[in-house]
Amino acid sequence: MRQMATVLSNRPVAKGAMEMKVSVGAGEIAPGTFFHVKTSQLLRRPLSVANVDGNVVTFLYKVIGAGTTDLAARKAGDKLDVLGPLGNGFPLDQTGKRVVLVGGGIGIPPLYYTRRMLAARGIETVAILGFDTKESIFYEDAFRELGETIVTTVDGSYGEQGFVTGPLERIQADVLFSCGPEPMLKAVAASHIPERYISIENRMGCGIGACFACVCQAPGGYVKVCSDGPVFQAEEVTL
Ligand SMILES: Cc1cc2nc3c(=O)[nH]c(=O)nc-3n(C[C@H](O)[C@H](O)[C@H](O)COP(=O)(O)OP(=O)(O)OC[C@H]3O[C@@H](n4cnc5c(N)ncnc54)[C@H](O)[C@@H]3O)c2cc1C
């Protein structure tokens, strides 16, 4: 659904990372889905749903290019043209199982709302959040409020030094939900956790399955990340 959202707040939460809250029309928003956001650029920019509170949706985004630089300049009261929620999210029906959430950098946002929704169902979770360095960490406290949270930094300036795959080796869980850079997804998709779901953040065109800009190789051919995903079982895609 295309709609004009209203920006409620837009503030830095870490080095190069912003949190934007917008009010949107009513409707169910599943964790792991995304909105396709109109910026100053021709093509919309996909942003994951980082949280939902009533009709308020939170985005957490890294400022990396023209589109996200434009978003970072938006002020409370501005209108934002958004299409969504789009895509298929994480399967929340995990009763009786332990879920490990593994996020890398700007792949972390969808895992926060997902964790909240799992907690609301009484499902036990553990989170591993990987960042480059101490200054890039965001939402650590929010994650800790929901359960055990392990933070890693590549340069060792905070938490455990190294990649998320280090702590993952010692975690016992039934299911893995993950989002982050492709090398990380490749590693977690090959981990010892029996059931593994990954969210792929390929570059995207239309966001609704029409343009094929975001296709990803799959054992039987290809899948469209925007409309078949962005969440897939690890076996469904070839990274
Ligand atoms: C389903 C989905 C959900 C996403 N959720 C979030 C989110 O919650 N928070 C967030 O910060 N980002 C998210 N992204 C990535 C975000 O859409 C891009 O960072 C954004 O579109 C960049 O726009 P830009 O105009 O600022 O940068 P551009 O000028 O388009 O790109 C700047 C540089 O970044 C590279 N780049 C851009 N997009 C991607 C990408 N998807 N993967 C790898 N490299 C890229 C470009 O090649 C270029 O080098 C998501 C992407 C997808 C597909």
C-alpha cells in the first residue's frame, strides 16, 4: 500500500546511523518486512521495519549515499512517501524452541522487532549483534531488555573481538534468524543450528516483484528477494 507517512522524529543513534519514527496508516506489520521509501532519488530505497508501536513505525538506517543522506535531512512534520509493508518476514511460530538472532551492522534493525514479537509469544531468544567498532553500536540496551545479548566488534573496541560467528559456535538453539552482509549470511547459513532463516538485503528496483533487479540464485533457478523474501530458509537460496 502506498501512503504518505508523517515523520515524527529523526535522530542519530550511532556513528553514521539514524533512527526515524514515522506514523503510518493502520494495518498488520509482520517482523522482517520492509517499506520502500521515496527519497530524492529516482528509485525508492528499501528499509526494514525495526519496530512498530501502534501506528508508529521505526526505521534504523545507515547513511551511505544520496538516498539515505536525503532521509537524514528530514524533520518532524515532513511527509514521507512509503510503499509497504512489503515482502515476507520471519516465521514467528516457534513455540517451544530457542531462537538465536544474528545481526550484522545495518542488518540488525529487523531483528529488534522480530525479537519483541517472539518475546510476546513467550519464545526464548538469544541475540548476537556484530558491529565494526564501538562508535557504530546502536540499540544494545533495547536488545538487552529482551534477553541475553552478545555484542561483537571487529576491532575489539567493545564486547567480544571478532565476527558474530565466534559466539555463534557455542550457542545451543533450534532456530536461527539472521540479517546482515552477505559473507556473514553465508557463514551463518552453514552453521550448526538445525533450522536457519536469513534475510537478504540485495539492491532493489520496484520492490514488488516486477523488475527482477533483486534476483538471487536458488537451487531451482532464482528467487526475487523483494516478493519471495526478503526472508528465506537457508536452503532456498544460493549465496
Ligand atoms: C529488504 C531490504 C531492507 C533493508 N533494510 C535496511 C535498513 O533497515 N537499514 C539500512 O540502513 N539499510 C537497509 N537496507 C539497505 C538500504 O536500502 C540501502 O542502504 C539504501 O538503499 C542505500 O541508498 P542510498 O541512496 O543512500 O545509497 P546508494 O547511493 O544507492 O548506494 C551507496 C553505496 O552503497 C551500496 N549499496 C546500496 N544499497 C546496497 C545494498 N542493498 N547492498 C549492498 N550495497 C548497497 C551502493 O552500491 C553504493 O556503493 C535494506 C535493503 C533491503 C533490500
